[in-house]
Amino acid sequence: MAVQEVAQCCSAGLNSPLEPADAELLAGLLKAVAHPARLQLLSIISSEGEACACDLTAPIGLSQPTVSHHLKILTEAGLIEREQRGQWAWFAVNKSRMNDISSLFRVP
């Protein structure tokens, strides 16, 4: 699911009826954030500007493999961007994608 797909399909947000394909696209995106650990990860990464994977296990109290799994889901949804620096992965929020999500719920 590419970032531009959300903006293209749903420029009116939820202010007009969605086609079934658009609803599927949006449901996949919303499913990626519909987990407490992923919401915590997004908030930590967003508040810090960027975060190393090594610093994300303790704040949410999950194991490294579990955190990696959640980071992968967020990355695949385009909500965060991953950059490899040496042995560590660093993550930053994709602001464009987050704006896509927030625009869905704007009331005219």
C-alpha cells in the first residue's frame, strides 16, 4: 500500500461514501495502528523525532522480537520509515502518511 494511494482514493475522507476497494485500503491502514503496542511505538517515535530500535523495548515492556514485529507492520503500512545505521535500525514517523490518517476524520 503506497502512501499516495490513500490520498488518491480518499481525498474527501469519510465525508462521502467509500467504494469497497477504498474501504479495504483504509481498513488495512487503520488495522496497522489498531494495536496498543503500535500506538505506543508511534507516539514514542513521533515525540522523539526518531528512535533506535534498541531503545523501544523497555518503554513498552515487550521483547525485542515482538517490538520488531510491530515495527515491521508499521513500516509496511508506511507509517514509519526505517534507516539502518550500523547494526541498529532507526525509525521516524512518516508525517505524510499520518496526515492521510488524520484527514480521514476531519469534519467539514
